[in-house]
Amino acid sequence: MSDIPFTLDQLRILKAIAAEGSFKRAADTLYVSQPAVSLQVQNLEKQLNVPLFDRGGRKAQLTEAGYLLLSYGEKIITLCQETCRAIEDLQNLQGGTLIVGASQTTGTYLLPRMIGMFRQKYPDVTVQLQVHSTRRTSWGVANGQVDLAIIGGEVPAELQETLKVIPYAEDEFALILPVFHPLAKVETIQKDDLYKLKFITLDSQSTIRKVIDKVLIRHDIDIKRLKVEMELNTIEAIKNAVQAGLGAAFVSITAIEKELQMNVLHAARIRDVEVRRVLAVVINPNRYRSKAAEAFIQEVLPQFSTHPEYLTLEHLSEDRDRYKEVAANAIGNLV
């Protein structure tokens, strides 16, 4: 091994500098001194006989050689982490780490329940939940940084041959109104009533917004006629704005259970219109899957069938035994 001109510590330092943009912040992140970081980088450049950083600017900028080493270094670090987790598996789930990825709605409202169920049976397994965009989450699974993910959007085209995507559940979106809105007293509203409302939405580039628009178009609703009053960047902000009487919104059923129980929001039904999207479990079949990941799949996503029926998320508000009974008939095999 003496002919390899770098160490894992040096690769970790390189990755931290690239992520933080400075030697000082990288040193703080790694809990070492800045001179120690600078010395490691100098030794690495000397061993490789190439400069890794352009030191002319205020920000630590990688050279072409630096980017190349970072690209391979991240893969090496990920593989080392996989190796450690494989060794941890020999302890039969008496420890180890499970990393689960999710997009915004599933990560905020659905995954915490699933993780809670898993932790009841495997309290010694550390579970990390990473909530990012569908695209970033998919890349995390592809790169081995995430064990598995549950997403509501489409996997990026460039990853569709790499990742395995298994439909898991149907996420229903409700049209929420302030409880004092006139239409909140109507059992079922008509499509044309949508054009009278002021809407509060996520950004037009968000995955959820695109999915909702596509479904509405399929139901012959002219989305250009919908009056978008404001765009907000979180579901919680949208719920609060609707509750305050600022407009109406389409929000996942899983995100409004508490508000419906407290009767501070109204979920309206639209005649002949159901707004749903398919949630999917994403795995990388070409990477090592830990026993913790397998246990999560078996405990929380039990028995996928060849032709899965979809589970509507309203079932998740019921007790654990009922959830497992319904889920057992709804989800397919991750083999």
C-alpha cells in the first residue's frame, strides 16, 4: 500500500474543503486545526506532484486535478463506509447505521412514523433521515450515500437504468380551505369553483407543483385560469397561510391530519376529480444493502407483490397492526 500517494484522511480533508469552500471551515468541521489541514494538503500536493487548489482567490477553488481527485475520492470514501457497514452487519443488527432518503412531504410527514416503527424493534440501529429534492435524493441512492429512499417525483432520466424504482403507495392531495370559507360548507364543489379561488402554491419548479398541475390538466382543468395568489417554499407555510384565510391550496393528506382533527382546516371534495401521485421506493441494486436496510424493508415495507395494489396514505393514521395488515397487501418485493 506504500505506493498509494494519498491517505483516507487526506481524501476526507479534500472533500471537506471542497464542501466548505475554505481551509478554516473545513478544519472546524473536522475538529482539527487549520495548520494541520494546510499541512495535509501540502503533503498531498507534494506526493501527487500537482496543485490541487488555486490559491489566487478568496475561496478555496479546486484545480482540474483537484476535481478529478475529489471525484474518485468520494467514491473511495463511500466504498470504505459500505465496508464498515458490512462488517457491522456481522453483529446481527446490534448496532450499525441506516440512511434513508426522502423528498419533502414524505420526509416531513411519512418517514418519521416509519422510522419510529423500525426503532421500536431495532433500538440499537442509528437511523439517519436525509430530506432533499427528488433529484438530489436519487443521486444519493445512486452514489451509495443513501441506503434507500421514498420519493414522490420522477427519478432523473440519467439514473433510471441504474436505480430500481418500486411503486409503494398513493399519496392523495386534498384541496384545503379556511374553515370559514363559503365553499367549506358545501359537500362537493365543482371544477368551475376552482377558478374562483385564490391559490397558495409551492414554487412552479417544485416536484409537487408539477405533479398537481399534470393531474389537474388530465381532469380538463385549465391551470392557466387558476389564480395563484402567492408561492411559498414549505408545506407548513402554505398550511398556515390557508388557515389565516389567504387562499386555498392542494396539500398531501398526510400533512394535514392534525389540522383536520383540530378542525382548523377544511378538506374539500371536487366532483369527479382526485389528485393523487404514486410514491416509490428507490434502491440501487448494484450496491451493498445492509441488514438494517433489509430489516427496514421487511418491517415497514412488508411483502411487495408482483403486481402491487396501492396503499392510500389515509391508512397511516390508523394503529400499527392495521397499517402492517394493509401494507402487507399493498407493497411489492424489493428483491
